[in-house]
Amino acid sequence: MKKYLFSIGLTLLAASCSKDKEMLDNDNEQLVPVTVHVNDFSISMEEYASARAQETVEHYTGVKAITLAFYTGTGTEQYKTTQLRTDATTYTTFGDFSLELPMGSYTMVVLGYTLYDDDALVLTSPNQAAFTTGDVRETFAGVEEVNITSTNAVELSATLNRIMTKLMVLSTDVKTANASKVRMTFSAGGKAFSPTTGLATINTGSTSTVNIGTAVGATSSSVGYVFLAEDEQTMNVTIDVLDAQGTSISHKVVSDVPFKRNRTTKLSGTLYTTSASTNFLLDTDWLPDYNQNF
């Protein structure tokens, strides 16, 4: 049994300014140096001996990008930046941010997420973000209210939580030579979400398409993600095996699949051969993984 408890600690520091520094006429316009540090990731997995109890930001390669943003009370974006793990020009230390903000009240939003070359995640407010290009990826979000009332040092802690759900499709038969990709279509949830609630802001469904890395003649495992409109949600999942031209060569529909945020649902069945059985078996044990045969 595996159980995931995954969070990111954040520390925000607003450094003091010299008393000799000339104050602007309007205190709200004075810029205050701010430092944001992403502390160690903490992973706890029960009965999973190969997992490390703690990993630092640098070592947890699942997070390839971190977006930090501050919004005013009126929703105006005061500051936003993104660090890319693969682009050292975007940071000095991955997970540390240095910036300046005028004194005032803000909503701080931090997103940590997987990002591949064909992906794009766009953050527009504390209540709206989306993978506008590519598939949904592993995503962590944290939202914190920040008040900067003076130039004295400010220290703030926040937590980022994993907010999507994960689907694993496991084949019980072996990959054929003409199989290239697996497409998983979710009938509900979506690719857009609220960083504040961690819930999907649309509920019309989405798809995840992944290459099949398994060799011909071996069983395969494919992974997809989706944001849920509720903490627990049931939906249909359509699984297509695609050839190199993107044509479906195998089509399966699994009805009433249960999902929960920050949990994994596993579907097991024949993908590459025709099965005479039309019955589906459902394991209703919710902790910590969902297992269903098709």
C-alpha cells in the first residue's frame, strides 16, 4: 500500500531598509526587498521501502518549473516570474526568489509543476490557471495572504499541495508492433484549475496522450493526469491505443471510474488484443490507490 503526503514549505522574507534611505512621499509606493525560498519537499509513503522520506527541491525532479506571483486586493498582478529547472538563467538557486514590492496587502500564489517542451501553464489570478498547451502535469499549488506594512523583515510560511489526480493504465497483454501511443480521455474535470481551491474551473473533460516506452512483446504502463471539479469525482475514461499516424487501433471505454485528488487510480486490462469479456471489475478500496480491471 502506498500513501502520499507531499508538500512544499515556503519562507518569505522582506528585508529591512536602511533608516537613512530617503522615504517616498507615498509610503505605499516604497519598494520593499522580498525574498521567497522554497524549502525541502517532504514525501511520506507507507509500506514503500524504496521511497526517501525527504527530498530537496533540487532532488525532486518531478517539479521542473516554479511560478511565483503576487496579486493586489483588486486582482491586479503586481509581480510574476517563473523559474525553469533546465534554464539556469532563470534562477541562482532553484526555488529561491528575490524581488521588490510596494508596501501593501497581497495574495501570493506559488505553483510547482512538471513542464515539458510542448507544455504551457498560464497563471492569470489566484483563482485561475490552466495548461493551455500540452497535457495536465503533476502540479502543486499554494496561496497565502501577505501583508507588508513596513520595511521591517517579514517572515511567512506557506504550503504547496499536490492538487491533481493521477491515472495509471496497466496492460495485462503485451505491446504490438503497430502500437505507438496511449490516449486517455477523461469525460469530466479539466485542464484549468483554481490555485486557491485546487479544483478544476471547467468540468468538460480533457485528454492525456503519452508515448509507449515499453518494448514490443512486453506489458505497458501509461500515466495521465486531470484536475477534478470536486475532491472526489467519478467519470468515464476512454482509452485508445494509437499507431504512428495517430489512428486508433484499440478502443476501450471504462465507465464510472472513481478519482480523488492527490491519489492514483489504476486501470488494468487488455489494451492490444480483443477480449471476449465485457465485464469490468472494480476494487472499491479508496486507500490509497484505486484499482479497476477492464
